[in-house]
Amino acid sequence: MSSPSHTPPRTGQLKPKTDWSSVVLAPVHFIMGLADRPLRLLQKRAGIGGMAAFFLAPNMLIFGVFVLLPIIINLIYSMTGGSALFLSERSFVGTDQYAKLFDCKSYLDPMSCQEDAFWTAVGNTFWFVVLQVTLLILFSLITALILNRELMARSFWRAVFFFPVLLSPVVVGLIWKWILQRQGLLNFALYPMGFEPYTWLSDRTFAFAAAVGVSIWAHMGFYTLILLAGLQAIPKDLYEAAEMDGTKPARIFWRITLPLLMPNLLVVVVLALIRAVQVFDEVFVLTGGGPGTSTLFLTQYIYETGFVSQPRNAGLAAAASILMGLVLVVLTLVQLGIGRKNENKGKR
Amino acid sequence: MGSITLTNIQKSYGAVHVLHDINLAINEGEFIVFVGPSGCGKSTLLRVIAGLEKVTGGELSINGERVNDVSAADRGLAMVFQSYALYPHMTVRQNLAFGLENAGMPKAEITQRIGEAARMLEIEQYMDRRPGQLSGGQRQRVAIGRAIVRRPTAFLLDEPLSNLDAELRVSTRAEIAALHARLRSTMIYVTHDQVEAMTLANRIVVMRAGRIEQVGTPLDLYNQPANRFVAGFIGAPHMNFIEGALESSNGTHMLRTAQGDVLHLPQSVAPGAPITVGLRPQHISLSNDQSGFAAQVQLVEALGSETVIHASAFGTKLLAIVPGQRRISTGDTIYLSYANAPLHLFDQSGLRIATVQTEDGHSPTFV
Ligand SMILES: Nc1ncnc2c1ncn2[C@@H]1O[C@H](COP(=O)(O)OP(=O)(O)OP(=O)(O)O)[C@@H](O)[C@H]1O
Ligand SMILES: [Mg+2]
């Protein structure tokens, strides 16, 4: 079946058209044909289940080397001390690094902790996650609702909102830095209106708000797209039925749209949470964690502890990242749980 | 309460004209059925009446009041959708209550109306289930129930039975007829199934390509179709059509087909004109002697109570339905007769000129 087959030209007459697809596919068929025999032999030996393992093996190998192994090494690092780079030169300290991270007089006051930067980062990250995810979901939902309407140049607006998602986080950070810095676009625009140039990013509150705002701007398109897909999956006739019943728009939203969008919304919330906890690149480029520690987030703390500070403290960084990993595992499990629940609902 | 008048209704989507000059007066309490082939504009017309689509011309009035600019909710109509459009996340009870709560109706009255509808439709045991946990037939009842509780001026139903299996369709059809008899409200019902139309309607509206072809009682349409389209659409299986030209000589009148076959007519209508004769399959009988016209059998469908014969004669395919079981097989030559049958004569444009009744002994001669 897979052998290359060329239909011979009909007797006497030239076929006006060459069947290009068979010409193009011929080498593909040839190569596939080469693999045929050894695979057949293999399947005879290994059975169907064995074949599955055979095809999965390359992927598992990559996953193992680049994901699983680093996690294990990270765990080992988190139980070692010193500033040496190689594990063999590091001393085993058990749970000392964790104890150090948790050494606090009061968990509500980062300054009472031995690793005050860690707790500052945890606090900042917490507030960042709460604010960013809430606003992100709210804006995405509103945008999706608007884009779901009969709108002039709807595809254009969809593209506009999705565009920032395509930018590299570093580019996002730079764009906004150029806008917000002292000699930036914002001050340039405000100056003619009589405002003195302001160092926006040196203002603690504004810098934090900018971190939240910029990361919302950068990621909103993605969530809007998912929510839009969810909105479009709601059958139109439900809205017509509601219209016939004289349902008010607010009631349509709360009683029909929102409940039917809930599966998508939950997925989006958890995805956004997972990404917000990991916030780093665009904010780091924008504020560098400052002014002071006002936009220092967990990932930056880990990065600086492990790679920037002198002496480097890989053990402490590893312990912090294990803790952060635990939070992410919990969130991922929640997401998987939601996915499974939706699947079951679909089956009913 | 419940009369609906359509005057010169037009509907177009941009350059696409879907409805052309629809004029129709629907009386209070009437069961009106819109039929027509797919894409002819039945649903669009229903949605225009419902207020889900705005007309682009003409006037629509309900109970004598112009409602062109009245919102769907304020027209007092209830719609049953082909897909049922039940809210999937609400229970049956919540689905029924939803529209009433919108109107701010007191709880006690809502409960009472829902209970009444549930009893009428025998869905009481499913009240706390969600639509996803119901069968198609049960969902269909809930959809009707949601319309009933609103006590609308008129019910609009868009192919409500098309998602049911054949058996359930027949029984639900009867229930809808009973419901109409009981509620006595105006019902407008869209279907492309002409049997549904014939069994349910007080009057049928036959549509084609956005125009009304004919309005009348089921038997009117069956016995006096206005044109060839209606004649072909109403009645199952559809009418046979034989084309030819009228000839008269020595007081006998006949239709001569292109092949030279001749079909005798009891009277002439427009001599010399090319016309079409329509003959229902049920009006063709087998003749025992060879007095009928000869036909070649192409296919025989034995249904037990009757036999459907696909034959060729007069240069065309001919369908005949004869009662009982017959020993006929493919390839046979049989003799058929149209004695005592109504023949519908259509002119070249398809309009019916006359319907003539043949008598005994009018059999064609072969020239
Ligand atoms: N929004 C629209 N824009 C353009 N054309 C439309 C629109 N809605 C319907 N039409 C056209 O209007 C015509 C009538 O559609 P309609 O749905 O009323 O047909 P119908 O008689 O209900 O057919 P069916 O039996 O298949 O349901 C169709 O040709 C359809 O393509
Ligand atoms: Mg339709």
C-alpha cells in the first residue's frame, strides 16, 4: 500500500496533468517503506505494548534528562551547604537550608526573619498573584465579552489584543521601560500638559502597579482567546430563548453566560495562577526588583541567591525553589482535577 | 387574542433577499404550518414573527397592533426551538421557571404554573434532572413546557420533532395536536415533513424560495394545488407529472407526449398548448384486462398493505400505489389505468388550469 505507485500514461494519449502529489510523496513513501520491515520485526518481538514503549522512549529520555534529573539534583542541592559549585565538593547539611528559610520571629514581618529577602519576595509574590490574577481574569473576561459581539473589524481587534502574547518578555519589559523611565514616552507626553517629569519606576507603589499592569498587558491576549473560545461554544439559541423570555442583560450574564463559561474560567484562573507565581522576566527587565525590594519576586530571589550574590548560595536557592515547586505542584493538580471533571461532564 | 397579520413582509441579509412580500393572516386559535423545501425561508419567517430578526420591509401586527418595533419579549409569543435550547446547567424546574422569574412573577404562581405544565406533559418525575440527563423525547417535552408556562398569545415551533426517532415523532405529533385542542392558542409550526403538516394543520402555508406558493387547508392543497410545485410537494409519494401538448379531434381530447404516447382527457382546456398532467400515485389502478396503458416495471416495493410500483410509461417515470399484495416483479409489463382519477392540468408556467375527473373507459390509444 505504501509503495510508490505511478500510474502509467494511458495508451497512446498523453495525460494532460502530472499527478504532482504522487511525485512529491514518492520519497516519503520510499523512506517509510525502508522503516517498514525493521518495525515489523520489532513489533513481532516486543508486541504492541513494547512498541508503545519504543516510540515513547526518546521523549521520556529528553524528559528525564532535562526535567526529572534537574529536579532530583535540585533536591540534593537543597540539602547541601557552602558556596562550591560541584556537588562532590559540597557538604551535606540536611534540612538546614529549609530551617534557615523558615527562621522567623513573626511570619507576618519579613524583617524579623533571618532570610528577610525571601519573605519579602514571598509577600510581594503573594500580592502580585492576587492582584495580577484577579485583574487579568477580569480584563480578559470583559475583553472576550466585547470581542464576542458583532463588532466592526472584529478580527483586527482580536489580533490587537493577542499581539503582546507573541512578544518576548524581555521585549515587553524594554518597551515599558522606554515608556515609563524618566526620559520616557509617558513623561514626554505629559510634559506639554504642564506635568514635571516624574521618575515613575522609582516610586514604590507605582513600580509595583507597573509590574502588575505590564504583565497583565503581556498575557491578557492568551486568556482572552481561551475565554472567547468558551463564549463561542455557548449555543446561540440559548441567548435567543433568553431573549424571547425577556431576560435582562445582567441576568443573562450571571445566569447563563457565566455558569456555562465556568469550566473555561476555572482553567484560565489556574493557568494564570501558575504563571503569576513564576513571574520574573518582564518585571526583572522593567524594574530589576526595585526600587529597594518593592518588586522583588520569588523567582528573582532564587536567581539572585543562587547566581548573583557573593558568595553564591546554591543550597538556599535550591531549597526556595523546591518550596515554590510545591506550590506549583498543588496548582497543577488542581488544574488537572478540573480538566478531568470537565471531561466527565462531557461524557454524561 | 392571538391573531397575527403579515403584510408585505420582506427580509434580506445585505444583498440576500430571503423573504419576498409575504402576506398572511393567521386567525386566533389557528394551527398554521409552514412547509417548504430546505432553505425556503420558513425558519426566517418564524423568527421574524418571533422578533428575533427584524423585518426589512412590510408590517407585522399581533392582535391588530403593529409590532415591527416591539422587542421579542414584549410580543407575548413563546418559541420552541429545534435544538430545544434548554439551559444545560439548570434543572428542568429551573428551566421552566427562568422566563417567569424574569417577569417578576410571585413564587406561588410560578410553582403553580410549573406544576400544571409538568402534569400536562407528564414530566413531573424529571423535574430535578438536568437536560443532559433526559432522553430526546423528554427534553422535547420540557422545551414545550417552557413555552406553555408563559401562557403566550401564540406558540412558535421550529421543527420541534426533527430530532426524534420515527416512532416518537408520530406519538409526539399526536400529543401536540391534543395540546392545541386543549389550549386553543394560536400555533405556528415549521416543518419540512409534509405528513406532519397534513396531520396537524388547520391551514398549511407552502413556501418556496422566500415566497408563499399557496395557503389552504390540507385537503384544499391536496385536491386543488395552486401550481405544480404545491402539487408535487403535498402528498406522499409525490404526484406523477406527464408532459405533452393538448390535441383535440372529433370531440376527443388528448395529451400527446414527445414520444407520441397519448393520454385521453375528458375535456379540453387549451388546445395546442404544451401542458403537464399531474396524476397522484394513489389514483392509478392496475387493470386486469389490457384496457389500460402499458408500463414497464422497474421496481416493486411490497409494503404489505399496499404495493408501490415504480414503472416507466409516457416517456417518464411513473409511481403507482395499489392496495394489497401483488405478484409483480421487475421487468414485467403491466397495464395501468387512470379511470375515475382526478387529473390536474398545469400550464407551461406551472399554474394549475383545471382539475378534470376521468370516467371509465378513457384509456389511451397507442399511435
Ligand atoms: N444570517 C443570514 N445571512 C444570510 N443569509 C441567511 C441568514 N440566515 C438565513 N439565510 C438564508 O436564508 C434562507 C432561508 O433560511 P431559513 O433558515 O429560513 O430556511 P428554512 O426554510 O428554515 O430551511 P430548513 O428547512 O433547512 O431549516 C437560506 O437560503 C439561508 O441561506
Ligand atoms: Mg429552518
